[in-house]
Amino acid sequence: MLSFQSSKNLLSLTEDLLVRIYELLAAESDRKSFRLVCREFRRIDTLTRRHLRVIRIEFLPILLRKYPRLQSLDLSACPRIDDGVVSLLLTRVGPGSNSPILGHWAWGLKSLVLSRATGLRFSGLEMLARACPCLESVDVSYCCGFGDREAAALSSAVGLRELNMDKCLQLTDVGLAKIAVGCSKLEKLSLKWCMEMTDLGIDLLCKKCVDLKYLDVSYLKVTNESLHSIASLLKLEVLGLMACPLIDDVGLHFIERGCPSLKVIDVSRCEGVSSSGLIFVVRGHRNLLELKAGYCLSELSTALLHQMKNLNHLEVIRIDGARISETSFQVISANCKSLVEIGLSKCLGVTNMGIMRLVSACINLRVLNLTCCHSITDAAISAIAYSCRSLVCLKVESCNMITEKGLCQLGSFCLLLEEIDLTDCCGVNDKGLEYLSRCSELSCLKLGLCTNISNKGLSYIGFNCLKIHELDLYRCTGIGDDGLEALSNGCKKLRKLNLSYCNEVSDRGLGYIGRLEELSDLEMRALHKITGVGLEAVAVGCKRLADLDMKHCEKVGDSGFWALAYYSKNLRQINLSYCGISDMALCMVMGNLSRLQEAKLVHLSNCTVEGVELALRACCVRIKKVKLFAPLRFMLSSEILEILHARGCIIRWD
Amino acid sequence: MLSSKNSALESKDNEIFEVEESIAIQSELIKTMATMVNSKAYVNERNQMGCWKQANYHVEQNNKIVDEELSDWESKFFEVDMDDLHELFMAANYLEIESLLNGVAKRVADIIKACMNVEVIRQTFGINNDFAAQQEEEIRKLNSWNHI
């Protein structure tokens, strides 16, 4: 690679080849580097970029002008997007009479994510719907103030295929009717938690939007009548009915003869549903792919098991909380060999024998949930490891008979394992972690309450599991600074870390945490040895920190909080309850951190009432949720409480 | 699926390759040319060999569909130096062999991913930085719009 003939380098490749390479760089960080290499590469990036996710709203106009071929725009992380901003983006003409109208980015836009954009209202939505003629997918979930006017605005996007209106709390049948009539091509609709919906709305929806393939009405108070209407949807493939309190077996009877294309059904937590109801569903749909019935069945009746013999294509089954008999294991393992995911969380009657029978038949298993199946031992784990080599996710929380022997088998055979939950498995020790670390694809590791692990065990993880994103060490009191050193050396991609109650961690350990540049979520409650020095190291180093919980870290002094206020510009949520922060520092933190949206400030012993009031005033423009010490309710001025209320901020009193 | 008919392909260096027809058809170019009389494909000899080796392997494996083996073999195949990789890329592009193009592109993408920063990418591929200092600074600033 020493002397390069300039004709042979990457740049001499044609544009379409460079685009091919660019499209294989999936990670945003790689694309950023690509962009910076040279002009040609930047041009490729500009040409090809189809998707944009923006955090800083200041850059939005420039970016929209730069990327003319956008197909998908994600503004969910821009807290301050509102009607005014939208109007600006769509109509502003750039400096000079020859520059293009800014609004032309909207012409090709197909997908718009506006989740949690609570500042937007119907006029902004209407502008967007009119400006984007190709719009096919809109996500306005968690915009809790959205209602019928917003629905009417969205209904003018005639080509809409996918719509997510989860938690649009003010939406009623009237709004849904407008959407049903306006967007007749709708294929995917999610209405979770839209509590005002009734059977009338659902009925009209099913009559107008006949192409619906995906419908989620979880948590709604709809009755069996809705199921009668839904049964008429000939193309429906996915039906979500989670925690619908008024649905029962009678309603499921309608589904037996209806929804001929049904592949996925979720009736988890529906109190009225029992084995009889599921029999109807299963009898009518032998090609069912996913059956999710967690926490509603008490057991799998013989009649239901008899019907399940026909579910030969079943890929996902969740029967959490039910009593499972030996017969159940026999039937499932004999007939449902295509299973890829099995959920038996908190099930009674799960034995080693049953699991061994199950996994020897379902060799393609990728996800297995055995949370709280206390009878499981190493024998079952070994069987799982040996038979299911494609295992990706294993949840064995509270299975405290598992020891290093089982983990040895996992480390030897399940090399594709990405996620494992060993919370409360006291049998896990350093040797077990050594074996487990052989699974180098591991990305999420939960070791909460595993008191028998120490720095030595963690160092194996730090050495071998370089892809780790999430690590939970809640109450792992054996972990200290040395373990964190090993972690920071290897696990550079760590994003989420929980060190709560790991009392041995001191400032030195936090210094190592500061080396983790990708860290965005840090929970470190009750670390009694750390001071402002440690917090400063974290604030300076972890530039992407968005969520910090340091409740009960009483020894941290102001120097740490000043550093936080100065450096942690990306902080969105913070818990400072029971910390020794002073008035000035609190005011700096709340005032300076412009992205802060949620703060828990219970029992700040070094702060006065005036100090808290000043801090609240400093952030009242953007703060959305705040938790305060209960007595303050009567001590804070009514003025500040009114201002917060007017801005839509939710106050909780503790 | 496999026919016993062989096609003779002449390379730029006048070397004749006997390749089974089913494999030759992997190349879109050859496929079209086969219908034309008196056609010649101008490809450097060494990389013709490489291309056909890969195409051959693909056709064989199509019947077995063993993904792991395929990617194992492929990763060894693509561990060549920059010059060869470049030649392979050009050859695959000219002969229009889709699977080979994907393989080489993936290898280049992996090399880029493995590079620690922009400077290393430039060095590895011998690219000059043609940005003005101000432009580069502007891009770095804009890069901050997307932290997650």
C-alpha cells in the first residue's frame, strides 16, 4: 500500500460502484467518515441519502436543501418542532432570487416520523400533508394532544398506507372516520391507547379500508362487536388485541370464520380470553404464524392442544403465565417444529424434561424466554445449547440453579447469542462469565443481582465481547474500578450501563467510564464513594450522554455538577434526587442543558425553595416532566406552577 | 441445470479459457455477447481466472445453499491487496457478474468500517483530501446534527 498509482485508487471507480460501497455502510458513524474523505465521496453521500434523522433543529433547513432526494424524514428527536417551524421549512425562499424554494424536499418524501412532536398541531400537519404528495407512511405516536382535527389534517394525504397514532389520546370515532374515508388505501394502522375509540369507529374503518393488513387496537375498550367488524377484513394479516378488557371468547368466535389471511394474533393480557376462545382462532387458521397469548390463559386445555396439532407453520408462541403440562410439551414438540420464538415466562410446570423435549424438536429456535422458571437447571441449558445453535436471545431471569456448567455449554455452541438475561441468577460466577464471553456476538448482557461475580469475571467480558451495547450490573457488589477498566478497554460500543449500588466504584472507575464515547444511558444510584471528580470525568468524556440517574450519590460536589452543566449538552433525562447539589449548580444545570426534558429533583437537601424556583424558571420553556419534593407544592409560588402547567409540563410530587 | 457445453473465452492477453456454459452465463455481458457473432471480451487474464473461480463456486453452491461455507470461502477469496481488489472490481463490473460485484463492494465496505478515522481511510485507499479547510470544518459541524 506504499506507492499508489493514482489511476488504480478507489476514486477511479465509476459512480454506481461507489454508491454500491456506500450503501453497504449501514452504520451512521461509518457514513459520517465516508462523507469527510474527499469531495467525490461527499457527493455520493448527498446523492444517495434517502433517510434523515435530525436532532438539532437549527440545522434542519440547511440539511433539507442539501439532500434533495429524501424519502424518509425522522423528526422525533426534535423537541421544539411546531407549526411555525413547519411553515418556515415549506415556504421559505433562500437568499437571492435564483435559489430554489426550500419546500421542494417534500416532493419525494414517502415517510415522516413525528413521534412525540407535541408542539405540532393540525395546521402544521395539514401543511405537511398537502406539501408531500407521495406521503405513504406517517408516525405521530405519543403526540398526546392530537385528536380529531389532527386526524382530519392527516386524512388529506390520500396515498397514505401506514399510520401510527398510538397514544393520540384525544382521537375519537369522528377523527377515525375522517381517516377511514380519506385514506382508503390504508394498509397498516396502529391505535394503541386511543382510549376514546369505540366499536362505531372500528366498524366504519373496516367498511372503508378494505386493504388493511395490520391493525392494532391494543388497550382499547372495544367490545366483541368490533371483532365482528374486523372479521370482515379479508386481507388482514396482523391483529393486535393486547389488554383489551372487554374482548372475550365470544368475540374470538367471529374470528374463526373471518380474516382468512390472518397470520399473527396478539391477545396477551386479555382477561376475558381463555383456551376456548383460542380454540376458535386456531381452528379457523391452520397457517397461523404467531400466537401471542401471554398472561391470559391459566392453562392449555386438552381441546386447545388438540387443535394446536394443526399449527405446523407456527413460528412464534407466547403463553407466559400459564400452567404447562407434559402433554403440552409433547404436542408442541411433535407438531410445531418451525418455532423460532417461545415465551414461557412465569409459566408453572416448566421442567428440564419438557425443555429438553421441546428444543430437540425445535432446532431453529432463536428466542427463548424462561424468566422465573425456577426448576430449570444446567441440564436444560446444555440441551438448549446443543440443539439450538442459532439461538440469539435467552432470558433466564431468576433461574438460580444455573451455574457455570450451563454457561460453558452456551459459550461452546451458541456462538450467535446476542442477548442474555441472567438477572438474579446467583449461580453465575467469574468462571461462568469466562465461558459466556466466548459468545463474541453478545450485545445485551443483564447480570443484575448476580452477587457472585467480581472484576475478574467482568474482565473476560471486556476482553472478548466487543460488541456489547447494554450491560446491567445492578447491585453486583463485587464489581469495582478494575472491572470498569477492563470494560472500557474493550467494550467501546457500550451505550447503556447500570452500576446502581455497586458500592466499590470510585472516581477512578468513573474515569474509565469517561472513555466510553458511545455511552448514552448511565444509571449509577447510591455510589457512596464517588465525588465531583468522577462526575466531571463522565461529563467530559461521555459526550453522547442522554440519560443520567444518580439518585443518592450524596458525596458528589458542585464541581461535578458544573461540569455536567457545561459539557453534557445531549442530556435529556436526569435524576438528581437526594444529591448534594447547591442552588447555583442546580440553576446552571437546568438552565444550560438545552435538551433537558425530564428531571427528577426530589429532596435536594442543599437547595432552598428559592433556588428550586429559579432553576424551574430557567428551564420552563422546554422541560416536559419534573418530579419534585411533595412539601414544595405549597412553598413554590403559584406563578411558577401555572407557567409550567401552561407549557404542558407534567409535575409529579413525591 | 449443469450442461456439458463449454464456451471458449479469449482474454486480452490471448489466453483461452474453457468455461462451462452455465458458469459463463453468470456474466451478463457474456450472456448477451453469446448471441452476437465474433465478439471479444477485453479483460485482463489474471482477473478472468478469479472471476470464473468465483462464478464457478457460486453455481456449485446454489445447489447446496450453505450460507456459512459460502461466506467463509468468499472472505478468504477477497483477502487480496488493493491493486488486485481494484482489478477484480473493474473486471466484475465489465463482465457484469452481480454476485462478484456485491462481494467486492462488501469487502471494500468492511475495510472502510475497520478504519479508525477518516485519515486512515485516505491512506488505505490513497485518496487526497481535496476539501478546503473551511469546507471540512463545515461538514464536521454538520455531522454533529446526527449524534445517535
